[in-house]
Amino acid sequence: MRIARWLDGADLGEGFVIGDRVVPFPNGLRVAQVLAQGLPAARLLFARVADEKGAALDSVRLLAPLIPASIRDFVAFEEHVEGVSAGVEGTSHVAPEWYEAPTFYFTNPHTVLGPGEEVRPPVTDRLDFELELAVVIGGVDGSDGRNLDATAARAHIFGYTIMNDWSARDLQAREMKVRLGPAKGKDFGLSLGPWIVTADEFEPFEDDEGFLEVRAEVRVNDELIGYDLLSNAGWPFPEFVAYASRNSRVVPGDVLGSGTVGNGGCLGELWGRNGALTPTPLSAGDVVRMSIEGIGELISPVGSQVRAPEIPHARARPRLRTREL
């Protein structure tokens, strides 16, 4: 099953993509509600509308397939870490701690972009993309999404979508020297789409350890930049979900990015390996085209940069401990 959100003229639609048409959920349900009900309920909804005509897919404008409750982004591909660390830190290095757990950061659910939607980056000399597969969390009866093991976590994977975690590498490098982030190097835009494909459709791609042998590739202006198999991640996806729930909680509508695939899944990796800005950073007018086997294609044009108000520097402070009366 494929699940999407779209605009048909001024009308918002949410439902299934069936062949070359879009069909709304019954009873006016929204994607958030269907995710909360879980995958078994979604199958029943699909059966109710599978024969309905709906609207032609090419007559509507697809939106991001969900409004995320939160977005966690992992860094699960060793090859990506090797290359980007060389570009950002000046030397190729994978910290021993990387191997201990599938580390992630939280990013901004309020700047999500949909298929074909233009990204408007901040002022940057090193605009980059990141090719990722994202997990979409669904509801599971009898589970509150806390402290899951990998087996229980697997049931919470409702489906997958393509994720492009846009990155301003120069801003990212500066702020991470303060030992926090990434933040402003990332939170201006993140593209999702074109739809959610339910987890059952990926079962044929699973190897004996649960890794997904799915091909992902990215092109800029039709030039192939990178490609990889998702099975090169350090952990299978249920273990991402389990780790995210550790002493915490995952809820329906959460998005968990795999992290950038290796072998050119982003320009930053190639800059680190090449020792130069080759290929060139993205600029206005470029078109980034990502495809992942079993899902389809996410196309994202790059727009002009947006200059934000200037930031004042920190003020020197006297570090007084008492207030004069």
C-alpha cells in the first residue's frame, strides 16, 4: 500500500495511491489517524476503497506524506561517517562510540517539504543533500512505544519513505565546534516523499539478519552522484526504533531517518574523500532527484538563498555572583 497527502485544486486529500489514481480514506480520515490505528487497520481501510475511482495521480500535487510528530535522524552508515568527518573535521575518523549504538539527533518537523517543493536554504557556500530511507512509526495495540526490544520495535514500523536531509555544511561545521548540533546547518528544510510505502512491501528485500537489500541512488541535474544498498547500515531498522524508544517513547507519526547512505549519498562525503569541493556544492536552479527501490522518486529543486537577520556576538560578561543593591 502507498499512502499520500495531496492538493486537488484547493482541496486537501489524504488516502491511498492505487495505480495511477489517488483515493481518499473512508470517513474523511487523515494520515495521522491511520498511522495511529496501525497497519492491520490500514489494510481494512484499503479493502473498503480499493475499487473506487478517485482522482488521477497526475492531476494532483503531492504533499509531504505526513506531518511528523517528531524527526530523529540517525548516522548509521560507516562509509558516510568516514567521508564527512574528513570534510568537516579535516581527517577521516569514525569514533569508537559510533559502533556502540545507532546515534541520532532531533531535527525540525516544522520545515518539512514535499515532492517538487523548492528548498530555500540559508546563506551558505556548501549546500548539500543527504539521501536517506526513513521509517514512519505506526500504532500497535497494547504498546505505548517505550523501551522496546527489536522484535517489538519491528511491529511499530508502519512504512517507509524517502528523506532528503538538506545540509549547509559550513554552518554545520561551525556550530558543531561548540559540541552541540547539528542545528542551523540542518533545520531550514527536510524533504519527504513521495508517499509512505507500508512495511509489508519491503519484506521480500530483507536478508537473514533483517537488513534491507534495497538500492538507493541520487542524481543532481540528471548526473548520478551516489548509490548504495540500505543493507550497508550498521544496524537493521527495528534496532533504530528500539534505540529511539530506550528510556523514552516512539509514537505514531514519528519519522526516523536512516542517516545518509555511503558511496556518494551526499556531497560532503565526496568532498572529504576528494580533498576539494568536487562535485560542486548545490546552487539555485539545481534539481536533486532521489530514488529508492520499492518506493519511487523524490524530486527537489533548489531555490535562492534566504538572508536572515544578523546575529550579535556574545558579550563579555563580568561574572558577578551578587547584585549591587
